[in-house]
Amino acid sequence: MPEYGYFLAAEEHDPAALIEQARMAEQAGFQALWISDHYHPWNDAQGQSAFVWSVIGALSQAVSLPIETAVTCPTVRIHPAVLAQAAATSAVLTEGRFRLGVGSGEALNEHILGDRWPTARVRLEMLEEAVEVMRRLFTGEEVSHHGKHYTVENARLYTVPDEPVPIDISAFGPKALSLASRVGDGFITMMPDEEAVRRFREEGGGTKPVSGGTKVCYGTDRDECVRTVHRLWYNELLPGEMGQVLPSPRHFEQLHELVTEDMVREKVVCGNDVEQHVSTLRAFADAGFDRVYVNQIGPDQRGFFDFYRTKVLPRLAG
């Protein structure tokens, strides 16, 4: 049986709200936290995007749950040597309950300093080198590295956890999945893809943890929930590689009309049908996932946590 965690959406809520949601998640019986790491929200309607490492520091003092970024891009906007220090400090603050989820990123967040946005192949190459650099730094030893994409000179992390920070790799295509299988301490994906889990395990992942996440919108008025998802998170239903290559929230907003409310109604769990919520999360369990994270879209956070505490999580534990 997988563990069930809550997915904190830093694009939609300010830091104080995220901390309060984490407290409610722990009280409701969730067993872990994910938190997104963005420079921009996907659109202006979401309206937030705090610096994740400050929020993680606050979370470490507010709750006792394990925390993981879902996900951080360690390649362009922030050098992997700097992210290694942030992750190591987070692991110390959480007494070893921190995992670093990483991925190849989106132009939305990573091009802000004027860097050219690389092709998918180069992004994966950079990701692998970044993971190598961070792992070496997690040892607490002095590191010098002169690679294809990164240079590190005489860098040493003095504040490190007792055990190196685990690095889980997000993957959606076959090349990224091969990278996750080969070098990741775990695998992250957002679909209950049984075939991807099988490939991860057979290609080198073995028994390493597989984590997945989904978004729902709880509420007593299903049509209102559909409108809320359509207003705030239509980007989840955009086709192809748009999510990786569009450079600003404004560009995502220009594509809003591509996503209809009927598409939301078909693809996203909206409303208070217990069976719909349970079956959506059980699909991840049936596909072999070890941890499943759920995010509540919209303002009714307390209603969501009460609903999951009393009706959904007890069913999943049964």
C-alpha cells in the first residue's frame, strides 16, 4: 500500500497559506509533502510563486512530515552547486526527512536570466551532470569539477545531513525515464503509468521509490469546481511540449481557449464524489507507486482536508 501525501502548490498560494495547508495535511493523516519550485506561476490567475527554499525552512519547523520538491530544475536558473547547499540545509532542518525531486525544467522558470533555452536532449545531459555535481557536494568533501556544462572550484558544503540527500528524477519520455532508472534515487511522474514503473524498475531502478501526483478540486458544487480548475489550472491540459517551451505566463494565457470546461470535466476529478477521488488515487497504487500526492485546486482547502480525513483516506487505508 502506498503512502499518501499532499502536494503544496506554490504557484497558487502565498507562504503563510502553504504552511497552514501543511499543518492541516498532517492533522488530516497525510504522510508526506510535495512542494512545487517555480519562479513564475503558470498564469496570472494563480498569482503566487514564492522562493521555495524559504518556505521549506518554515515547513521544517511547522510540521514533522517528509518534504520533497516536485520538482526543482538544477540546470539553468540556479547553479547545481548552490542548489546542493539549499538541499543539504533543508535535509538538516528536517532531520533527514527531505528529498530533492529534480527535472529538466521549463522555459517559463529557467530562461529569466537571458540564457538560451536548450533542446530536450541537452537539458537531460545538463541534468545528469548537475546530479553528479550535487552528489559529490553532499559528501561534505571539497569539490572541483570541470565538466561540459558546469564548473565548480574548491567548493565544500560544511552543513550537510548525516546521509546524502536522495535525488529523485522526474521523467515523462523514454529518454528521461532511462536517465531516472540509471542515476535517480527514485522516479517521479504525474500519471499512473504502470508501464513506466515497470521500465524504471527493470532498467536499473529496482526497488527505489516511485512517486506520483495528481490534482483534484473538491467542492459540493461540481460545476463550480470545473470552473475553478478551468480558470486556474487549464495549463495541465495543454497538449504537447507547450509546458516546456513557452516563456511566460502571458503565453500560457493566450492558449486558455484551447482548453474547454468539458475537457476539465472529463480529465480532472471535480466535486465530492468519494468514489471518484478514491479510484483516482488507487489507480496509482494499482500501477505500483510507492507514494501518491494529491493537490486541492482552489480556495476550499479546509473543506478538502475534512473530506479526505473523514471519507477518502480511510477508504484508501482499507
